[in-house]
Amino acid sequence: MKINVGNLDRLARIAAGVVLIALAATDTVGWWGWLGVVPLATGLFRFCPAYALLGINTCPVNK
């Protein structure tokens, strides 16, 4: 797995994931809030499979 998620993208993914999971845990949103695990994981691992398929790389070190 080659790193393809940059710092700003990473922070946005982690924040969005945490917010969605928190909203799902408090029953503010439905079950779909648990999908926040996906952006959280891609932010923590700094790898996005969709970016790899599309050839996108937001990490300035690997460009």
C-alpha cells in the first residue's frame, strides 16, 4: 500500500469519520452514520483504494 492521502485530506477524512460515528452512536442519524468508519480508516492508514484506482495522489511527498 503506497501512501496516497495528503495531510489536509487526511485531517478532513478523520474529522468527518469521527463526526459521523459520533452522530450514529448518539442516534442523531441512522445506521448510515457508521459508514464514517471508511473515511476514518483511510485517514488513519493514509491510503485510499478509490484514489489508487483513479490515479489520484494528494500526498506531496510521493508526487
